[in-house]
Amino acid sequence: MSKKKDLFLDVPRWDIYQWGAFRDKEPDASRVVSEGERKLEHWPRFAEEVFHRLYSGSEAQLPEEEQAPEDLWAEKLHEFVSEIPEFEQMQEEVHGDRYLAGLATVEICRKVLANVPDPDGTPRPQDLRDEAIRRREEGLNIDDLIEQGRAAVQAHRDFANQLKPESIRQGIRSAIVLAKDKVGTAQETIQAFSYGHGSGTGFGFSSDPDEKGELARKVKGSWKLQQIAAEAGRLRRIAAEKQKTKCRYERSEVMGVEVGKSVSRALFSQRMLLCDPDLEPLFLKKLSEGSLLQRKLEGKAKQGRGPVVVCVDVSGSMQGRKEAWSKGMALALLWIAQKQKRSFRLILFDDWPQLVVDFPAGRVDQEQLLQAMESFSGGGTSFSPALDLAKAAIETQAYEKADVILITDGLSHESNEWLEEWARAKKRLGFLCYGIMIGYYDIPQIMDKICDTTIGLLDVSNDKKATDGLLEL
């Protein structure tokens, strides 16, 4: 298979494939390519080159003799793009990520196209070249086509030289602002709902661009999922900072030797290299490669405690912002649990448990997670059936000594017999129950009887008490 002809940049086949795979799945990308092609014959190749610059960060140009003179407009547009510092920042942000680079490409190409005028029906030089070849094969005179071709090439060069740099640069700047917003939203979405690869095994974010795109499209089509993703992203950033602060000074026991780039933990024999001018370059080389021999430290703190069971109220009064916040908090707690290799159970309840989903340590099924986030029943409120399910889980080995978190905005009338049995179960099974009471400042007595600690939130927009209390678990 021969490599497609480029315009101004030398685009490798891999980048051509990656752009094609993105374009074929994203209607906005196909649309901006087809609209541009109606205006400029080789616009699809220009879009391909913009993607290449973002995806690979490469600026390698074709030799001048391989650049068609009528495509000077592409060179000019690339020059305008290169003059904008924000473009380089965008390259760094989306480098190597097909989905994010594709989103940015669409926005930039859309704005550039809007600021490029029509070429006023000037004949396409390539059409004239093809006609000349046909006539020559038939033994016909082509002098008139040569003159027409020269005139067409010159017209295209004049068109390129008449492009207005300032309006195009301004369009690119505004496109990058939009692209940053779209890329940020996509990253937040992917991080909120993606915890592994393929079927959901392993901890981390899926690196498969098709999975990223499919997930982003699903969330884009659901206002509820967009709200939950935004809450989850914010809460997870808080959780990451709290977990990092919590563990910053915990590693103190020397467990052996490892390789790395920590000067403070480098072995004495490694630091002695700095004392010899001839050996100092060797130390710097090891430092840059991360191959210094250094002490291996292990933390004293218990990171992987018990599993987590989160009960989220999905009764009618929770609909809207309270539901989004509660499920966003559940996702943040799921992130902590997965990071610490703790199993996680999510129970959605109203007057009865409506959905129970288990996420074992290191495994999150994305389809189940999305189903849970979209699920909403809207009934009444009763705590005991959901908490009985939580207790039943803790009685199994998989959820032994789990932390139970109850998030609600309602009250539940529970019998004294049930409350006494719940208290005995907590003591017998050795677990704690934490409560979040939305819409309350003074904690209702029933929550004090059920939970070891309850936090009241008058408004979920002011949730510092809850984040301080829960995101360090």
C-alpha cells in the first residue's frame, strides 16, 4: 500500500491510521473534513497534518520539491498555527492520545476553515494535469492546458498570499480555548468512569482510544452522567491530595535496595561518584536514567484497610444536585478503594434496595458502573433494608470489617429491636458506620443511633466537612 501524498508535513502511516480511526467514529470530525473539502481540494490532508502535529508533536516538513505549488495555503496556515504559543501547550496536553488529539484537531480545523475564504471557483491544477495526461496519451495538443495550469497555480498562490493572518490566528486562539475545555471535560469523564482496560480488569484508566471515545459519547448524551462526572472529578482531585498528604511522610522503614532517581536515598557508593570529576558524569547519567542504587523504603501506615460499602439514597427528594453529589462521592470513594486494593459494594436504595453492585479489588466493570450512575428509583426512604444488605456482606470474608457509608437526605423510622441488633452487629463484626445527612445542620437522633460519626451538610455546594471526613478513609 503506497503512502498517501502529504501537503506540507511528512505524516507517518501510523498517524494517518489514527486520524482515520478517530474521524470515522466522530461525526464532528467527518463533518469538518467534508465541509473543508468543498472549499479546498486538499483540506482532508491538512486536517490530517494538524492531527499529526498534535498527536506526535512532529513538525518534519516535506522536501520543497515534493510540495505542490497550489498548496501554498497549507504552508501558510501551518505557519499561523506555529506562531501561537498556546498550540504548543495543547500539543503537550494531548500528545500520544488519539481521542484527545482528535477533539483538539476538530476545533482548530473548524475555526481555521471559518476564516478561510472560498477560492472563487479557480480551476484545480490537478484536474488540468490529469486532463493533460489523458490528451497526451491520445496524441492531442496540450499547450492550452499548460497555460491554464500555470494560471491556476498562480491563482492559488495569490489566494494563499491573500489569507488574513490576524483573523486566522484569532480563530485558532479561540479554537484552542474551546479545545482545552473539551479535552478537560473528556479527561474528567474518562477518569470518573474508567478504572481499567477492556472488561475492567486492573487499576488505572483505559488507554484504548475507542473505549475512551465510546465512554465520552455515552456521557455526552446524558446530562445526569455529565453532572456526576463533574462532581466525581472535583471530589477525586480532593481525595488524591488528601491521600498524598496523608502518606507523604509515612515511608520510613528501609526494606532493601532498588534503582531510581532519588539523590536523598542514593547509596553512599553512588554519592561518592560526585567526589571524582571523572566519575561525576556517570552519576548524572544514572540520575537521568533513574538507575541510581538507592534505599527502598516502605510505609508503616496501613494503606489497605477493610473494604468499603456505600449506601446511596435514591428516593424522590434526592433527585438533581443531591443525587449527582452523592454518586460523585461514591465514585471518589471507589477510586480510593481501588487505589488501596479494597473491595467496594455500592447499594442504591429508597424504601428498599434497588441496585447492588460489587467491585472487587482491582476490578471495575464500566457497564455496571454506568448503569448504577444512571439508575434512579425515586421512592420513599428506609435505611434498615439497605443496611441489612451491608451487614450481610460484612459477614462474608470478602467484606470483613468493611467501612459502611450511608448518604441520605431523609429520615427513616426504625424499631428499637432493629437498632439494638444493628449496634450488636457493629460490635460483633468490628465495623464502623459513617453518615452524611444532606439538608441538615443538626443531626437527627436516628442517625446518631445508626452511625458512629454523622456529618450534616446544609448544602452540597459547601461540602468541606464531608470531604475532610470521608476522603481520608
